[in-house]
Amino acid sequence: MKLSTSALALALLGSSSWAAPNFHACVEPDSANTFGFCDPSLSIDERVADLRNRLSLEEKVYMTQPQEKFGNMCGTTTGEMDRLGIPQYTWLIETNTNVASSCMEDGRCATTFVGPEGMGASFNKTSWFMKGSVFGNEMRAYNNINWHRSTNSDHDPPYDYIGVTGFGPNINLARDPRFGRNSELPGEDPLLSGTYGSQMTQGMQEEDANGHPKMISYLKHLTAYSTETNRGHDNYIISDHDLWESYLPAFEKAFVEGGSSGAMCSYNAINGAPSCANEYILTDVVRGMWSPDAHVTSDCGAISNLMGDPVNAPSAEAAASMAMNAGTDIDMGSATMTDHLANATNIGMVDEATLDASFDRSMKVLFRAGRFDPVDSIEWSTFGKETVNSTEHQQISYEAALQSMVLLRNDDNVLPLKSGVSVAVVGPMANDPSRYLSSYAADEICFGGDHHCMTSLADAIAVNNGADKTASADGCDVDSDDESGFDEALDIAKDADVVVLALGIDNSVEYEGVDRTDTSLPGVQSKFGQAVLALGKPVILTLFNGGALAIDELMEGPSAIIEGFNPAVLGPKALSDQMFGLENRWGKLPITMYPHDFIEKVELTDYQLAAHDDSVGRTYRYYIEEPLFKFGHGLSLTKFEMSCSADGDAVECEVENVGSMDGDEVVQMYHVVGDDVKAEIGDAHPVFLRALVGFERVRVGAGETQKIKFDVPDFKIVNEDGDKVLYSGTHSLIFSRGVGDDEEEVEIDFQI
């Protein structure tokens, strides 16, 4: 007799080889046949209510707050309920660059994408969706086969197993290049970040025929989080204008258009109210305007932080009630709500109806995902070991990597390189692939915990160029004063026809908990780079980093400059393939590359975007000086021409490839406010220099033309109260390919 999937789950519950998916409930006959919450014919609301009504106050807290007996509180394993056949559940699995997990075997490690800034550089909505879809596939596969994060052979403790709730994408703005976690972010623009978050979330939460999403997506970090120094007790003054023009729009788009299920609230406070105890943000905005059932967890330890600055809650009960009443559902990383929420409710600091509503939100996401449904009713239950790092997933990751590199300069067409020329690859980023990873890249990249499955840039170039024609040396370390390696690297460079100078920063320089104080290349990298340039050879300067680098001292001399961000596993191959013209899929800068003196003119802790007093502003929307390279800038190995024309409520742009190589191009649409409108606004609120309002990526064959159609936006801008309003007067649309001043303008006059 052939068993159904759910019957097989029941038959093998005691087997060491396979049981029901991790943390699955309603699999034991007594619970599946007895309890209303196990009945899939009922609505989710009815099932959640049935479960809640079977629990005491203390049990509701136990099932929705992390329990210390399961180990790491940041892993956030909430309690089991044995009498109801419900196991514990682990919430926190990172999903920013891959699904955080251990490897199954050599070649079966989670598919790792290039760092999020590289993903943002693609300006490719489809790539972002596909990344999310890959994450959803692999999350389900791990969940189905009872996989785990730890590399320990005994797979213990139990918080280590993988559920269906993923934390990422991280869509905070890359507001300042000094922020220690820039490598986790897609870029500095709200529309770009919001579209990235929306598309990736939709891919992660693809639903089967019964409405089960592949996984549940949580956005990070809500909101205005971009300083590590004193995090958890920091407070930033942010105007309604900046809040609604810059810090909230990405989250709004990801919730409203992307359908995100929830978010992790951030450590910082806004105008005196910590994000995880901010009723305006969590209740009035997120649930009141965007998503009524949005599920909110704290960042690790954020609730216990409430007992310190800036609110100084007088007790653990007060901290727990502040968070619960404001709208935070789960206290990740501490026992403040675990140990004190029930008592806070008993003494009247929290109404039990508030706790019940929170319990319902916590359970609804798991009911939606099918945790309480028969396994064979979930289409994704067929995903297994073969799904992880499949050939298809690798190809999607490689395509994303190709589009993540930005060609900033290519004087005298030094690129593409001809195979067989003598190439020297020098610099601290040339040979060590472990330096190519962004923060939150993975629990384990390669089987065994090392980086043997990754390729260095030098090795990738050797594959395309020939090992006998390629030499490499580090020259110096990432952050060291040691110059003893200079001579070896310079000797190699002297003998080469072309030098690839690989410089940058890694997770030893920028990382969670630490902001950079300087944006220049650390150690002696700049000095080494200048020595290489002094040789007079054609030099391709290749940068690897999260936060943007100030390369003022290296701007003169390189024939080509490439921004490679965090290329991870497949990025070095993608970069080499493009250097040699095997591919031509370059991206555009999702950030501004500032000169070094930016850090002297703008305080890291100043959250105003517009120029004011001695500040020169930040991000391309408000920076009033000349950057090293502009947001949206990026070249190609072929040549494009563009023409745009308005037709009613739409604008059509034609992109013609007049070069000899197929290639990708990105057309960006910006809103520019006319002088008459600026005069009407006066000093009421800041007005951006330009703001991205649309973008499309197209592939154009040599000699061919592609058409792109943009809908004309509503031209509303955010006023001093945070409301979107349309001002009468002149508004322009600027269409740019990010190549110098080659732009098209369409002017529109609105009279209200």
C-alpha cells in the first residue's frame, strides 16, 4: 500500500532518518483528529482562536516568547505544548544573502548570492524576485528534511533546526558610507530599496494552490537604523518630512506591494521612542496603514535595552509592557517578555486582549505557512536535498553576480582584455576569497567550514587568461602598516602587460557593532596602489567593499575602475568573464561614492538628509558637492544611444545598441522640481535635487533597439507634515543611463 506524505510522516515520526518537517504540529493522531486548530477546513482565524482558547495566560506567553532551556536566546525558540501535540519553534533564520544553515555535504551548501549592494546595482526586479524564490525553495527543503544551522554532528541544541521564518531582506538605507552594516543593504535610494524588498519578498512568499507560502519573510530593521555606535540606546531626531520621504517608504512598498508578513524592529529610537516601543511606527503606521496582521519581532536584546537610555523603563515588567502595548510581538534575544509579560498582564500593565491579539499574530504566520496542516497539502513539501544549491539556483546566482559589477571607468577601451596577455593580479583582495563575503553571508559557505568552494579573483582570471600568463601577489594586507610585500607584487606588475589592482575592505573593517571612522582605504593600501600606478602600466582598479570607499588618491591613473562590492561565491568568475568580454551585463551604482572630505562635513549621527548649516547633505538626492562617482553611474563594453518622447500619461524611451557587442542597459527616471515650485515651497521643507521614480533594465543585441515605456508619476512630494502633495508648477522627468550628461528631459507643467 502506498502511503500519502502525511501518512508517511505519521509512520516515521520515531524514525531517525525522517519525520514530519521541522517543528510540524498536528501530526500525531490524537491531536490531528481531536483539536479544532488542526482542522484545515476552518479558517485560520477560527483555528488560531481555538488554539488560544485552550491555553492559560502563562502558556500563551510560553508559546510566543523565547525559552532559555533551548539555548541561544537570539535564535528565539519558543515553547512547545506537548498536551496539544505542538513542538517548540525556532524563529530566527537569517535570509539576507542566503538561508543561514550548515552544509549537507560537499556541493550541498546554501546558494549564496553576491552582497545586497551588488544586488541593488543590478536594478533588476526579476533578479530580486528570483533571489527570493531561491531562498524560499531552499528554506522549505531544509525544513522538510529536518536540517539545521549548526555544524555539530549531534545537531544539538534544538533551537538549531530550520523552520519557515526568514529574517531578511534588510532594506535600511545606505545613508552613510561609515555605517558598519552597509554590506547588508541594497542601496541609498528609497524606491530602489523598497522595490528590492518588495520583489524579494514576493519571491520568498510564493504560494501554492492552497495558499501556503514557501516561507515567511521578515523585513529588517524597522526603521531609520544606520548607526552601530551606541546602538540600542541611541536616539535620533528625525522630522516628519525625512521620516516619510526617506526612512519609511522602502518598508511601505515591501509591506503594501510585496506583502511582507512582518518585520524586525530596530535598536534605535526615533524622537525619543525606541523602535520596538514605538506605537506610532508599529501600530499607527505599519498595522494602521499598511498591513493589519503584520508580525513584529524585536532585534536581539532590544526589549531589555528599554531599561536603559533613552526611556529607562523602571522594571522588566515596564519594559515588557512598553514593547507589547506598542506592538512588538516577540522579544528576541532576552527573557524580558518571557519572564515578566505574564506578571505585567496580571497587574494591569498589559491588557490580556492586547496579549491575545499579539498571540494571534504570532500564530497566524505559522498557520499560513502550513505548520498545522497535513504535509501532503503543502506543494513545497516535495523539496528535498536536491533542491539546495541546484544547477538552476547556481545559474540564477551567477546571473545576479554578472549584473552586480559596476564599470566606473574604461579609458582607451582597456576592457575587454584579450586572453593570453600577461596579467598581474595584485592587492590584498586578489587571492583570499574569504574577504569577498558581506555580513550575514552564511553560517557555512563551504562544506567543512572553510572557503575551498570559492574562487579568488586571481584564480578566476587565470581560468580565462591561462595560468602561465597570470601571476598574483597580495602586496599588503587589508588593514596593516606592513609594506614588506610591496616589492614582490611590484616586480610581478612590472613584468605584466596589464595589472589588475584588487583593493578594498572586508568584515574585519566593517561589521555589525562597529562603524568606520574613515572611508579611505585602510592600512597601506592606498600607498601600495599609488606605487602600482607609478609603474605606468594599464591598471584596472577593482574595489571590493560594502560601504563606499573614498579613493581620491587613486582617481588619477587607472585605465579602468570597477566596483565589485561583495562578490561572494560566483562573483569572481562573473567579474573575470566580463573583464574578458565573455559577458557584458554590468550594473549601475546604487550608492554615491563620496570624496574623502565628506566625513568631515557630515556627522554620522545627523539623520537629516538635506544640506544644512555646515552639512553638505547626503545621498544623491541632497548631496550638493561633486562626488567621485554618482548614484546610477555605470558603463558598458558596448555603446548605447537613447531617445525619449512623451505620449499622454506615458513616456517611451528607445535604447539602441550602436556597438559591436550585446549588452544590458539600465534606464533611470528621475523627478526634478522646477524653480517656480521651489519658490512656492520656500523654507517649509527640503526639496530633493532629483529623486528616482522609475527604472528598467533591458538587454539589447548589437545593432538592435529596445523600447521601454514608463508611466508618468503623480509628481507628489512629501511636505513638512509627512504628507504627499502635488504642487502647481513645473516638474521635469530626467531619463538617464548613468553615463555622464547623456540624459533626456521631459518637462510637464501642472496647474491645480
